[in-house]
Amino acid sequence: MTNYGNRYFNSLKDARQVWLNGVITDVTTNPHFAGTLSTITQLFDMMDSPSEQDKISFIDKEKMERIHSSFLVPRSIKDLLKRKKAAETWSLATSGTMSRLSDYARSRLTGWYANRKMYEEYDKHFSGKIQAFYDLARTENRFLTIVQRDPQIDRSSDKAHDQGLLRITKKTDEGVYVNGGKMIATAAPYSNDLIIFPVVKWNEHEKALASVLIVPADSKGLHMICREPYDNYPITDYPLSSRYDEMDAVLIFDDVFIPWERVLLHDNPEGVWAFKNDLVANSLAYHQAIIRLQIKLEFTAALGHAIAESIGANQYLHVQEKLGELLMQAETIKALVIASESSGKKNEQGVYVPNFSFIETARNLGTVYYPRALELLQLIGAGGFIQIPSSLNDFDSPIRSQLDKYFRGKDIGAVEKTKLFKLSWDLIGSSLGSRHELYERFYAGDPIRNKAGKYMNYDKTIWKSMLDKYLDKNN
């Protein structure tokens, strides 16, 4: 019997170079990664669980293999809903607080694989390369992450060579060597492979920057420079930080060798730009992203309700208004998820693609909704969030009776109320919580540019027809 969690865990025992307070040569033995690794391993173990496996995976009848549903190419709305169930299951297990659980990157890979024939005009070998990696990744249930952003060095300069940007510096018969940096590699220390490509469109003079690379996490010369860990507290006091810190890293490539079979595109600005904007890949991945957003907003609404109820504030109109707004946020995103699914269409390759317009709308709303949800939660709990006992261990003390008296709530004991407020504080006031607010604001890119792009790319002809009967010169 396959043990998916254990197989994943052992796959990280390799030569990867992770830097966190010095170099870490084995992430599986470092205490800073223990909580999150335990979470991911448990999620992978669902594929072995008779009660869970059909929620997140399917049987490939041709190869008789169990495959995670994020690798499923949807040929119908039924298939799309199968993918949705898997995304919901993992998101519910982590309350929507882990954004890069591999199903996002796997979804984009699945889209590129399904749409592979489109790239033959850019590289005749692309189709074979991505099919080979897709087959490997889904068979081995590999943990993937995507990295696109460039280091923030000097944004006042437009000289690419001054910015430490990742580029091919040498080509051989066996492959290429790359040097440079990439940033916000979320979940990189937990990944098996990194899919690397630029987020901007380069011109022909900078074509050395225009590549799509699949980089093994243990590549020689690849350094993962981690930010500060957020897991430094007991699980009882910080239940989110201790389990769900995905870790973000800057990737430094110091003469890293990539074999040709892992170089999907190179020196090809047009091809790489098409790859980045692939409608199938983006629709499938962003569909997963807004499902996670929906669940995260529902989790925040649940906390708001519980906090208000615990202090008897849910009877007040102004608190009810805030709770109503939290519910409306979650319901709006949920409606957009359903709309994207029900109005999806099959493309020329027979892939059932969710409606990207609704997905894009949900993502743009998320950049505003989530920070506002945290603000609403702060307003509901108010000063109670900064008057929490330092630790639940304080209840094992001679003053327990006093704590029970002064930290209790309305129909809730002091210990239970303290747990609730600590959980909420972990979401709104901890280092992890602050990181999440920043992430939801900017993970989709520049929110101003994205909203403007929504307008620029929208089919506005219908608007003209709505107005013509009033503005027609003959009337």
C-alpha cells in the first residue's frame, strides 16, 4: 500500500541548500519546518485514507494509478467539480491559510500540458518535454511551486543587467547554466521542483531573460534564502503559525545547471509571454485560488461570529452590520466560483475551462476583501485581542480561579474564550497574520494594474448596444 505522506516526506531528504539562521541541509530534521511538514504530510496521507481519498484524487483507469485531482484535465463540468472538491478539501483542512499547497502549481502545469500543442510554433520540443514532466509529476505526486518575481534591487533603473535577473549564461549539449535571482518562492523549501519563468515580457535584446525552466529543488548552486520563521510559539497559543507557515524564500542561482529536458522554452520572449498568459493554465490555477479565498473568508466570518457571541456583542446593530459584511464577502466569492464553473466552455482541445472573467473578478475583489475582513474582525474584538493571557499555561497556576472569573465570556469559559481570541489574534496580529494580509493584497500582482487590465480587456461592445437606442442620431 502506498504511503503518500511518508514518500513525500522522504523525498525532501536531498542535497537542497536552505538558509535559515545558517545553512540547513535537511529540512525534515529542522524544528522550524516541523509543523508545516506535518501538515503537508497529513494532506498527502489523505490519498491513502478510504474516507478521504476520493475527495482529492481519482484512479487513472489506463495506468491504474491513484492521481491527485489537481492533475485532472477537465473534459466536462463534472471533471471541473472533481478538481473543486480536492481544492476545497485541502483548503478546509488548513482554513484557507496555505496558498501554495502544490495544487496551484499543479493546476497550471495541467493547463500547459492540456494546451501543449499551442507552443509548437515556439519550440517543437515543448510538447514532448511538458508531457514527460507532467507524467512524472502526477505519477510521483510531486510537490511543485511556481516562482516569477524578480528581486527588488533598484526599481528606478530599467537596466536589466543591474537587477540580478535570472538569465541563461551558458549553453552546452547537455543543457544550460543559469545565474541570477528570483523572489517570493513560497513553499520552496517544501517543494520537489520549481517552475521558473518571468512575470514581465522581455524584448529581443533581453531574450536571455526569457526562459521557462523546471528546476529540481536540490540543484547544485541553488540557494534558498528564507525569511524569518513564524513558528516560534506553542501550538496551543499560535495554532495557525505553528502549523501553516509555508515559508517564503529568495532563490539565488549560482551557475545552476538545467538539463535540456527541463528547459521548456528559452530565448523566446513571445513564447514565454504566451506561456505566462495561457488561458487554460491560468483559469485552472486561479479557480483553485478563489476556492481557497472563499474558504479563508468563511473562516474569518466564523471567527467574527464566535468572537461577537463570546462577549455578547452580537446583539448590537453595528456589530451585526460588520458580521453581515463578512458574510457578504464570502458569499460574493462563492457566487463567482459557481458562476465561473457553470458558464465555462470547452475549448478547441476539448478542455472544459471555467469562465476566466468571473475568476479574475474574484481575484481582484480578494485584494480588497481580505484586508477589510481583518479590519472587521479587529473592530469586533477590539481591545479584547490585546488583553489575552500570555499563554494557556497560565491557567495551570495558583490564580486559576481569578483567571476563570475575569477572562470568561458570555456563556463561555475562560479557557475556551482565551483559545478563541488567541486563534483570532494569530490571524490578525501575529507575524503570520501580517504576512497573510500582505500576501492577499499583492499575490496576484499590482492590484491597480489588474483592475485596469480588467477594464481594458473586457468586451465593451455590449455597453455600446445598451446605449445606442438613446444616443442614435436618428432618434
